[in-house]
Amino acid sequence: MNLDRFRNWYDSSFSLKELYESELLKAALVAVLFAYFLTFNIWIQEFRFTIEAVEQGKHLCWPYAKNCGDWYFLSGLPFGYTANIFYMGLFGIMGWSAWAMWRGQWRLAHGLMWPLFIWKALMVLLFSMSQVGNYEYYHLVFSLILLAFPHKIFFLKFSLVWFYFLSVAAKIHPAWTLGTYFSTLKTGLPVLPDMVMPVWTNFVIFMEMVGAWFLLGPKNLWQRLAFIFFVIFHLYSGLLVSYRYPATVLPMLFILFGPLYQQTKIPTGIKTLPGWLLMALLGLGQSISHIIPGDEKSTMEGNFYGLYMFEANHQCVEQATIYRKGDDPEVLKKESFQARNRCDAYRVWFKHQQQCKSDSTIERIEIQFDHSINGNPFYRTIDIPDICAVDYKPFSRNDWIKTDKEGAELIGYPMRNYYY
Amino acid sequence: MMPESIIVPSFDPNYDLAYLTPLQLFLAPYEVWWELCLWTVFAFALAFKIYQYLIYPYLYDTE
């Protein structure tokens, strides 16, 4: 295959004609590249992605890929340089892609983004659960549409609105319907008066469920108002979540729905199939936590397969009693006062599984885990003699995690906590 | 910032437990019904959008 034929094949396979003809898509590609800089700037310093982390049992795998540590190959500081060399290699690719964009070489800029996307997708979805985040899902979806799908403009616009809509599925819970997430915080809601907290939280639910669809409509007052609302919403949410989330979403919001907005006709035909399948996959991921019986805000089962931002305010106390051969039991107690630390039973399970695997002197690890959500009482959701003897099922109910409705013992009451 | 223990064994107003606002206390008994309403709206919105984006364009293609 000569170079011209390869170029033609590449352009037609990934619908690059759309990119060449659209200033909007070029701007979107710049925004997506910017988000890769944000991502890898953190990952280059991330110890939990390294082989040393696996040796120390500090990595975290997805429940559907529990042996992900076997695939790690990078060594991080202070133990080695390969992780830094690898990420500086990605930095070079990002810089090269940015240079190509500046020179108007959009095919090259586009092609250079493939390794960035593939690495990030593998890390977020398969190799590690420790850096999972809603903004990563946004970024991966924007990337995939820009890189590979036909009808790029339409599906970029639709995916952003679809994300807003799906996020409501995580919010229909007292954390948001009553606003107890924020009333449990010592600091309450930022800036807005606490007295009418449910008004603010339900207004966000309304805008994400109904208002967001106006973003896709004709360019009229309603479309403008929806755009302004979401700009303010992201700036406001940045008061809690810092730069990363707004820096990933706001540029796309401006590019797709901002002052230069033009309505995009709904596409039809077989070429829409990849886009719609991706949207269906996102919907399926969001529904898993609802399909698994029990309150997923308490059990956290399936919580991370979809959007989960501010799904509940968590507090927990973990007591682990480690029984070793010929030794007195060792009692370790850990408390979490941070609202956004999810107190995920799976993380407790995974951490102790690594301990049991790496230390042959351990006979068993007894766990008592008390969990409170949204200022409700602490319930003993885990009380088992040996956490290493139980398995964790990724897509169904784990009966060793109890909820208050399944007889979990009420232990006490929480105080107001903090978000930090 | 972290207190000695984050669990208060029993209800004690000194521990600042009564932190729901009057509006939240008023709304709390209706919360389950409100959730049901929201899920209903969510389901209707989803069904309508499926029709608008996946069915209508094929039935009435304006090309």
C-alpha cells in the first residue's frame, strides 16, 4: 500500500473529511489534546500505576479485571525511571500533535492522538481503578468520537447532553432530592444559602434531565439560557472539584454550544450505528448499579460503571484484625471523614486480598466496616471473620455486604463532615 | 480537623446532629414520592428522546 492509498484509507476509515471541513472539530481536537496534558501530568507522578505499587499491594484493579497488577510494566520513582520515560514519550507525542495542529497538518495531529487515547482507555477501563473519574469518561468519549466515528459534530454534541442526562440517574437519591449531601457538610453548599438547599439541588436535577436537551435545539433564547446555566454550573462546581472537571468539559461546552453554535440535523443511516451503540453502552453502564439489588450508594456495587459525581456523602470506620500464625492479633483502625472518599467495600476487599496473597503468615483478616451516607446512621455493612475467604462479584449482589434493610447493625450517628 | 471518633454512639444534640434545615425536615416525608416522580419524568424524557432521535428521523426524513 503506497502512502497516498494509506492516506485515503485513513481519511475514509475515520471520517477525516469532517475534520478538514470543520473549524469546530479542529477546536474540539485542541480541547481534547489539552485534556490529555491534564491527565498525564498527574499520571507521571502516580505511584499506583507502577510495578512497585503492585509489590506493595497499593494498586487497585477493577472488579472485572482483578489481576490487573500482573500486566504492570512501569517502574516509578524513587525505584526506577521507566514510568517517567514513558510519560515523557507521551509528552513528546502531545507536543508533536500540537505542532501539527499549528501547522494545519490535521491528519498527523489526529493520528498522533491514537496512542494517547489507547493508553488512557486501557488505563482507565482495564489496568487500574485508582484514577477513575467522571471527567475521564467524558474525555474518552469525546476522544473516541473525534478519532473514529462518523457524524462527529452531532455525536459530540449529543454525548455531552447525554452525559448530563445520565448523571441524573446518580442524583435521584436523598443526597440530591433533599440535598443531604451538602447539609451533612460543615461548610454546606458553597456561596448559596443553606436554608433552601433542596431548591438548588433539585434545580440542577431539572436542568440536567430536561434543560440540557435545549442545548441541542435551535439557537434561540432557551438554547442560550441552557448554555449559560451549564457554564455557571461548571464554574460553580469547580469550587468543590477544582480545575480538572471544568477544564475537560467547559472548553467542549463552549466549542459545541457556545456563541458560534449552529443546530445540527439529526443524522440517519448505517454510519450512525457506532455513535448510537456508544450512547447505548453509556446508558447500560449507568444502569448497572440500579440493576444490582440494594442501595448502591451504600454498597457501592456497580457505582463506578457510570457517572457518580456527588452520588452520596460518605463516612466510614474500618477495623481490621489480622491473625498471624503464632502471633497476637493485630488490630488496625481507619476512619474516613471525607465526604468524597466513597468508602467502597470493594476497595477494602481488594486491599486485604493483596495482603493475604503477599503475606503467607496471615491466617485470616476479620473486618468490621461501619458506613454512613448523607448524615444517616452508621451501619455495620461488613462484619465477617475472614475477608480473604470471600469473593467479590463485579456485576451482582455480594451478600457479605449488608445494608440497613438487610439487618446491618446500627452502630451510631455521624457528625457533620468535610469535603476536601 | 478530624475528631477523636467520627461515630457518636447515641443521639446527642451537643454533637450537632440535628443539621437538617427546616425545609428539608418538611420535605423528608415526601422524599420517596418525589423520587418516584423524578424517575417517571426521567423515563418519559428517555422514551421521548429515543423517539425524537432514533425513530422520527427515519419515519419523516426531511432530506
